[in-house]
Amino acid sequence: MADKISVLYTEEQVNNRIREMGEQISKDYAGKSVHLVGILKGATFFTCELAKRITVPVTIDFMSVSSYGDATESSGVVKITKDLDEPLEGKNVLVVEDIVDTGNTLSYLLDNLQKRGSLSVRLCSLLNKPERRLKEVNVDYTGFVIPDAFVVGYGLDYAQKYRNLPYIGIVETD
Ligand code: IMP
Ligand code: MG
């Protein structure tokens, strides 16, 4: 049976917000370059759109971590399933994530990345669900703060589906 999905942020709203975030990041990193670390697979769409809106020099790498599987609850166990291709020494790293939910993934990942000799590590997340937080995570750039609902689209999936929706929607569960 098809899942019912209601629009939370339209394509236009998401694109406008990403443009604003790109402008802010370009200001904050003026005179420097920024190394985007996108977290597969959810942050791929956001990473690419954000990169297009940043006007300082950009390099991009991706890594993959697992904590969720196909369920909608965090397991609390985080594992790097694909590491970065490039070292982080001397770089201004900006981790790009789709959503910070419990914070399990990012608290582990930021700890890990901070030990790799970069100049700085900051976090940029398209969505932030603070009500669900179990571990404290400092989000430097947040697209939208959302309520405790399961969302899909713009890279976010439900059992690997709906990543390609150009908007952000809530999966209605009844
Ligand atoms: P956390 O470790 O609980 O903060 O969440 C890590 C990952 O869970 C995110 O990067 C997403 O891939 C996934 N996730 C959390 N909430 C949602 C949601 O509402 N929709 C889709 N994926 C989610
Ligand atoms: Mg993710």
C-alpha cells in the first residue's frame, strides 16, 4: 500500500533556505576554502545543492555511517561503513548532514573527525529534531527545526524510498 506523505516544506522553501545557508557559509568562510563532508546517503542532495550556493572555494568528500538500518528508531550503535577518500589535515571541514535526530550519529562522527588534524570542524544540517536528542550535538548551521515526525524527501528515506522527492514531507502513520 502507498504511504501517505504530506508536504512539510515545498521545493521552493527548501531551495530558498539552502540559498540562505550558502550565503551565510560563504560569509563565515570568507578568504578561506571549505571542505564539505557529506554523509551518505541522506545528505547527498543537500550537499550538492549547498555546494552550488557557496562562493568560496569548495572541495567535497563523502563518508557513510550506519546507525539506522531500515527501521525508524536509532540503534545507538554507529559504525563507519565507508571512510573519506581524502585526509583532513589543514582543511576547514564542514560536515553536511540531512538531519540530526537522537544525535547518536553526529556525536560519534564529530569526535572521530576532530582527531584528524583539520583546522576546524563544523556541522551543517538541513533538518534538526531537537525534541528527540539523546546526545548533545552543536549544530552550527540548521536549515529547519522540525517537530518529532518522520520525514522523507530531499535525500531522506523511509526504508530506502522517497529520497528523490524534491520537497520534504511527513510520512503519515496510522
Ligand atoms: P541520529 O543518529 O538519531 O541523530 O540520526 C541519524 C540518521 O537517522 C539521520 O542521518 C537519518 O539518516 C536518519 N533519520 C533520523 N530521523 C529521520 C527522519 O525523520 N526521516 C528519515 N531519516 C531519519
Ligand atoms: Mg543520515
